[in-house]
Amino acid sequence: MISINSRMLIVAGIVLVGFLGITGMTLERSFVASAEDALKERLRVHLTAVIASADIREDGSLQLVYALPESRFFIEGSGLYAKILGNNGNILWVSPSLGKLTIPVYAGLGRGESLYEDLKTSEGTPVLAYSLGVTWGDSDKIKGGYTFVVAESQDRLNQQVLQFRQNLWGWLAGVTVVLLVMLTIILRWGLAPLWRVAEDLREIEAGRHSELLGRYPKELRGLTDNLNALIRSNREHEERYQASLGDLAHSLKTPLAVLRGVIEVPGQSLPSLCATVEEQVQRMDQIVQYQLQRAATSGRTALLAPVDVAAITAKVVKALHKVYAEKGVQSRVEVAPALDFHYNEGDLMELLGNVIDNAFKWSASQVVVRIDKVITVLPGAALLIEVQDDGPGIEPEKVATVLARGGRLDTQVSGHGLGLALVRDIVELYHGRLEIRRAEIGGASVRIALPWS
């Protein structure tokens, strides 16, 4: 695939060549029109001089009484020619410059009538001829008048046009080359930050850098910041997976050692052995579930799509109503409208599921869920989640116990004691805050604040 630099250079080159080409053609046409106008103006001046020098004799013939100011009329082959024709067809005067050449000019123009013609001499030289009809006195009869003609070779004009064209296109070609070189330099300078990003990414792939370290312009800052956030997120995920696997291996050592010790002790009764095995298997199951759920927590990652908090909350509450249908719990859900929170949907579902499930489990008959966007809990905006129940509540001195893995206040209630511990881990992973206090309706109130961004 063609590089961005090459694409921009090709497009810029096409635009530049097109612009300079149109400019060149416009200038060339303007010069040709100007040169032709100048030639026509010279012919009018020369013809005026010829008419001013002409006079009618008493016998009706025509003569030049004043010398013409342009000496080329008297130099044969000079390229400037003049003729005076009677409208009756007679040639009255021919400039010496015409010599043996003939020019097929038209005679018989009326008084004040003029005509420009592109003609050729008998030798094939192109000339521009200017003819004007003239009469003396008050007579305006065509047959009694004269046609004055002045013609000039177009070789000089063509030479001027050719020279101008060569100079013009030569300079435009030079300007095009210079501008293309400048565009190449500008593009290389302008795209240098992208090349630095690519180089930094190669350094990261090689393991020499942990993230993008360069200083980038503001147009690329969003891209580089998100790349760094994605790199950090992936690194944190990997570290969390490794830590969870290490914790899992370490946590399983104790129950495995207990099982090994029980097996090796002689004289153990079968009921006692079964009870010990069941206890340790439950403990290992608890450890495995906790570590797997902890490792599965995604955490904040770059470029997360917004999730509909109200829809997720409604889904969780509806499912828990089915689970605890026998208790007949009354729930009140108050979620602010249009809460599109950039959060991992699985993590939010896990967090809300555990907190609201805990409230349903311990409530007597009532659960309240409030979710809103606030400004005062954390620096900047935050998503505030508050779940209350009307159960026995949690004493302040026992909060640390319920937040610990496997911590349970009543072993008669089913569960592993992992819910609030997982909630605590998720909140810490997202740099939020978790508080447990006495609820307004009498039981426990779990308040969670998660940074909005």
C-alpha cells in the first residue's frame, strides 16, 4: 500500500501541475492577445501616417507629400508594407518595401470602413493587414474613394510568442520542481510525528520501552494517549492474571497440605476423613471461584463503549426478584436518565450483581437502589451507586470482615463470602471508593463511587 507521504505528494503534485498548467495557458493566451493588440495598434498608427502623407493632385491622382516616419516602408523585405488602392481597382501607390511581393488585399471599402485580415504574401509569409476606406471632400461614394492598406509580417509576433512561451514554461517547470521539493520537505516534517509513533511502537515491541514516550503535537495526542492507556491496561491485565495465578497456587497449598496430612495419618475414621475432605474441597472451590472472578475483571481500558446503566440495573434486579421470589422483597430503583457510563459491561454487571444480591439476601422486605452522576464524591465527576436494605445491617467494626475474602457474618446463610470482596477488588481496580454504613431504612447501605473518566 502506498504510504501517506507518497499519497499526499502525488495529490499535491497533480494539483500543483494542474494549477501551474492552467496558469501558464492563461498567461500565454493573455500575452498573445496583448501582442496581437499591440500589432493592430501599430498598424493603425502606420496607416494614420500614410493617410496624413497622402494628397490629391488636380488631375485626381494621389501623391505622398510628406515623408513617412517609418523607414521600413522604404527597405525591401523589411516586413512592413503599404498600398494605396483606388476603389475603381487601380493601384495608386506601393511602398518600396514590398518590392516584387504581392499581397492579395481587398479594395472597395466604404468611407470609414476598416478591416483586419490574416493574409500571406506571394512568398507565403503570413502578414496581418489593416485596410481603411477613405474619401476626400463630402463625397461618400465607394467608387470615388480609396482603400489604404498597411501590412506587417507576423514573423516578429510569432517569434515574440515563441520566446515568451519558452521562458514562461521553463520558469513554470522550474517553479514546479522547487515547489515539489519544498512540499516533500514540508510533508516529511509534518508527518515526522507519525514516524516517531511508529518508531516508538517498534521500541515497545522490542521491549526497550514500556509505552510511547515522545512529545507529540495536539492532533496526535488523543491517539498516543489512548495507545498508552491501552498498553497500560494490557500490562495491568497481564500482571493481574499472573498475580491471580500466583495467589491461586499459593492459596491451594494449605488445603492440599491438610488433605495430604489427613490421608497420611493412620487410624482416621471414615466420617472424620469425609468431613475433613468436604471442608477442604469447599475451601478450594471458594478459592478457585474468587481467583477466577478476580482475574476475569477487565478494569478500565481505553476506547470503552458507553454502557446503559439503567438497562443493566433493571436486568440485575429482575433476575434477583426471580431468585428471591419466596421472600417477596419490594425493590425501589432510582437511576438517573441517560447515564451512558464508559465502563466494562461485565465488570459493572458483576459489581451491581454482587451488591444488590447481598441486599436481597439480607433484607427483611425492602431494597433501595440509587444510581446517579455526582461531582462531590471524587475529584471530578463520578458514578455514585447506593444500595440499601432493611436487614440487620453491618456494624462498623465488622466491615473489614465482610470485605475480606470468605468473610461471613452468618454461616447459616448460603454463600461463599466472596461477593463484597469481589466488589472491593473491582472498586480498587477502577480507583473508586467503597463505604458501608447504616441505611436510612434500617439495614446496611453500600455506597460505591466510580470515577466517570
